[in-house]
Amino acid sequence: MGNLHPSILFWGLKFFDLGNLVFCLFLAVASSAKKINLVSLPQLLARPILVTDLILFLGFALIWHKIFTIFGLYRSKRLTTWKAEIIDIINATALGALVLFLMSVVFRIQLATPRVVFLFWAYASSTTICARLLLRYFLERLRSRGINLQNLLIVGTNLRALNFARQIESRMELGYRIIGFVDDTWSGTEKFLESGYPLVANFASLPSFLRNNVVNEVVIDLPIESLRDQMTHIIAQCVEQGIVVRCISDSYLFLRKVQAPARLDLFEDSILVTVQTGAMKGWPVWVKAGFDFFLSLLLIAFLSPAFLLIALAIKINSPGPVFFVQERVGLEKRRFRMIKFRTMYKDSEQRQAELEALNEASGPVFKLKEDPRVTTVGRFLRRTSLDEMPQLFNVLKGDMSLVGPRPLPVRDYQGFSQDWHRRRFSVRPGITCLWQAEGRSCLPFEIWMHLDMKYIDEWSLWLDLKILAKTVIAVFKRTGAY
């Protein structure tokens, strides 16, 4: 079955934590109203909110969020026990309460007495723990039914790797699907094959397997002393393609050669060193997801008359369907069906082979300025980028974002010659992107790829807004579109 949209899920969780912060502060103050010279709850509610109060609250809310982030409360908890998560929550809320107490001393906040701070910590800890445990229960039930599964590849065929695989499979609520093992032939290979797990690749063919299959995470369990260089090379391959990689190890000194941040996770009796690249993380990612969802919904409603007029023009101009639906490669190389207004005659895909020799674009992509397959209405739609409008439904569904690397057809993806190009699939594809805002279809393929990597590495909400603004300007100027 399909995947639950994680961006919407965690975006909602962030807003819950903010609302819960306000609720717990209010509850703590209300519970102590008589102790802080406020006779009744109505008097507490009638107290005017000053600008300084608002500034202090916003500052504390940002610190609270940062503390939650540092303690990993906005990270995937698939491999973390519920007890460990509760400990993280208690530590995070305790540190947050300490910050509140220090702020009350420094800024002389009369309402934040020691009693209020203690009650706030108790309320915040209890409600956050209950919310996280309910979320864990909900997600575990979904994963047990085959929803929101992650494809897991294990490198190494020793006994510890096999035991790790069995532990993962015995806990269906973790939501992992083991797609196979990778290893070179060694003295224990024959015994491993008796386990029934598939050996899908060796070290030499691993890069090809990663290119051609949906792999969400790679777990490595190899002897460090004898295969240190091999491990480093495999980690680098995963990092290059934006794949999460975990190492079952008691040491992570070998990661010094890999230019990527690492963290320690505990699962059962194993220590996992997790490496995950990409600048798109933290609360801005969830804000981006919420922005995508609500803006695409608003634009669909606002542009619905234009949808009808364009659909009518397409039907009058040439026979065939209104929409052009094509399989594209999206997040984590998963395939999805992208929707556009049809701009070509209905036999356009069958005719592409005869036009390959006229391709004007560099690299694996196909671009032809005077493409004979484009209809009269289609040429106008392309010049104005109105043919892209139906992709708002892809954004609403969660397959795409408003801003991100453009989703490429399967034909173009199969023509990739360098693995670093594939890191673009570590983020959700978008309707517009950095290279479209800079030069649209005029830029060479290699420049496209470098701009996609620049977007991933330097991403921020402000960058998204700038790209959207530049795209609007480029569309009105009709620069570089064909």
C-alpha cells in the first residue's frame, strides 16, 4: 500500500506542540492564580497582553522548539523504544522549564513563579508523552497493515546482520520491508543462503542496484578492521545519492572520511550510527509542507475557471484527452503519475523516437524548440507555463512540492551517467525550481543538475519564496520557455 505523507504528519505535530505549550502555560498559571495575587480566573483572563509579554513568549516558544529538536523529538522514532522516547521528552521539557525559570528571574516575570514553572513542566511532560505515545500507536497500527513502509537494504551477511534482520521483521510496527542483502562471496555465504533471504547484489553491483531500485535506508554490518575502506566507499555512495545509511558498529571513527553528519541511535542491543545528508530538515520543512498544501488548495479553487477555459480550448484545437499524464521519477526514486494540460498531439510519445536526432538539449533530457508535435494551443500554454497548472493536484496529493527539482520522465532518468545527479531524488520534486527561475529551458543539463544540488544544500523557506517570485517574473517575460 502507499505511504503516509510524513510532511503533513510532522507539520501537524509541530503545531500541536505549539498549541500545547500555550495550553500548559495557561493551565499552570490558572492553577496557581490565587497564589500569585490573582483572585479569580476571570481576572487572569482580563489581564492585558503587553508587547513585552508577546516578545518574551515568542522567544520562549522558539527556544522550546529548539530544545525539542535537539532531543530528537522531531526525528523518526521507528528504531527507538517508547521508554527511550519518554526519557527524551522528560529531559526536553525539564530543560525547557529551567529556561522558563531563568527567564522569569532575568526579566522579572511575576506570573512565572517556581510553583507555576513546576506545574508547567508536569503538564507539558504529561501531555507531550500522551500525544507521542498515541502517535506511536497510530503509526504502528498503520505500518502493521502495510502502510508507510520503508525499503531496507542490508550490507553484510554475517550472523549479527541476520539477527538484526530477524529483529526488524519480528516487529512489523516499525514499518520496514527488507528487500535483500548485499555482500561478496565469503566462507559464510553458503550458510547465509540457507536463511532464505535474497542476496541481491555484491559490492561491485551495489551502485547499480541503488540506481535502479527504491531504497529508503541502507544498514551496513561489516567487519571494520578488514573492510574499513569498503564501508567508507559504500557510505559515500549512499550519501552521494541522498540515501539514509546506518552502520551497526561500536565505533564510528571510519566516518571521518565521509563528509556528512552522523548521530547515534539505539535499537535492541545494537548501536546504530546514522548518516543522513541534505539541508532540508527541522521545522521549516513542515512549514514548507503546510504552505504547499494550503496554497495549492487555494490556487486550485481560484484558478478553476481558467481550468475550464483551457480544457475547452484544448478539446476544440485537437482531438484527444485534456490532460497529459506521464510517469515521472519522484522522491526516493518512487514513480508517480504527473498531470499536465496536453500540449501535443495524442500520438506525441510514439513519434519521439523519430525526432531524437534533432534533440537540442545536452545530457539525457529531450528538448526541441520547434517541436512539430506541439499544437497551436499547446504552444501558447507552454510559453505561458499554463500547461503546468494541473500539477497543483500532484502537490495537494503529496507527490510534488511547489518548489523543488523538476520531476523527470523515466526515459531521462535512465540516461543519468553520474550518481551525484541522483541526490536530487532525496527531496520532493517541484512545479518550479532554481534553474527554471534562472533560465528555464535554456540552461544546459549539467547546469540544471548543479543548480538542483545548490537548491538542496542551501534550501530555506526564503529561497523558496524567491524562486516563486522569480518564476512569476520569468513566466510574464516568457523567457526560455518552449
